[in-house]
Amino acid sequence: MAKERTSVRMQTQIKTLSEQSYSIRSIARILRLSRRTVRKYLEPTAQPPSESGGWVNTVDWDSQRTANSRDKLGGDKGSRV
């Protein structure tokens, strides 16, 4: 049977204990959670997209072409007999 979800209060406790320099193992032992659950709530969350939505405003097409042509030239060196 699956265990209940971790409450917001428990998540706050995890973060508080971590800020007090408790190890993941000791936090898990104190709160009676798995170490995996503790790690899950301590890992940084994904950053929200920037104002541009993650898109690049300008593309330098010349550098893209030279990078692609270098890849094509460099990849065929060892394939010829």
C-alpha cells in the first residue's frame, strides 16, 4: 500500500532541519521518512522560464554554419579506407 503524501508542514520541517545543518540521514530518521523523500524536498526546483520564454533573441548564423561544417568534415576522417 502506498504511503500518504508528505504534508506542507513536513516539507517545512525538512527544510528547517537542513538549514540547521542536519544530514539527510538524520532528518529522515527524526521525521521517520525515507532518505529519498528527504532528498526530493531538498533538491532545487526547476527555474521558471525567463521573460523571453527561454528563446534566444538573436542567432549568429555564421557561427552555426562554421560549427556544422567543422562537424561534417571532422566526422568523416576515420571512415575512409
